[in-house]
Amino acid sequence: MARLPFEGGCQCGALRYRVTQAPIMVYNCHCTNCQRIGGGAFSTPATILEASFAFVSGTPQTIQWAADSGTTRFGWFCRVCGCRIVHGQQPSNGILSLRTGTLDDRSWVQPVGDIWTRSAQPWVTIPPERQRFERQPTDYAPLVAAFRQLGHFPTVT
């Protein structure tokens, strides 16, 4: 079982963060924006509550863009090494997408689904047991439920 809080940071260590509450879900995003940002076929974000996230050292730089979904998104990244840490939406919806590769302990990271599969690279194989969505899901409840079933974090009642 994963332990809270969990921490992470950028590649050079100038920017560090802490998350105090369990993630809502973890999935793979195959949108073209995630492909460009990470230089790979997809990203693996953990959806977290914005109120549970804080930078504990360093000051992030901010960038904005229009997402494939049509929303205005922002990203916080290290101004020294350029490493992306987290993305959010403007205006805020209270949710952030944490780039799980920046976590100190990634042993619990396990995606339960894949979104924006219509732009997935043709050589990527998505296991049949994972949920898949061609675009941005309108209902994330199945992904949230699947992540909770993994039992990586204690359930708060």
C-alpha cells in the first residue's frame, strides 16, 4: 500500500512538491499534446485534488495552451531544467494532472485506462482489460472505480 504524503520533483531537483491526499485515478493519455510535451507516445498522469498539491521548494514557470478537448490548460514546469510537473485547467476545476514520472516513488503507478486513443500511435498495444476512450471521457467514474479497486491507497470514509 502506498504511503501519504508522497513527494517528487523535477529532473535537476530545483523544483520539489508534496501531495497529501490519494490520487483519484491514474490513466494513460494519448492526446497529441501529451505526445509533444513528453516526447513519447503517451503520458501517465495521476489525477489529484488541487488542494492536496503544493510546491515545497523552487518556483515553477507556467505555460498555457488550448487542449484537444477545447479547454484552456496550464502547465507548471521547472524554470531550470524544463521538466513538466503538473497540468491544470483554467478556470480551475479543482483537479490537477500530475506527471507520474516526476514522483520519487512510482512503484504504485498503474494506469487503469487509456484516453484519446484515436490519436494513439499505431505501434502502442493497449491491454484488453484496460478501459479505453477515443476522446476525453464525459464520465470518469469507471476509471475512478477501477483505480480504487487496485487498493494502492487506504480508502477514506
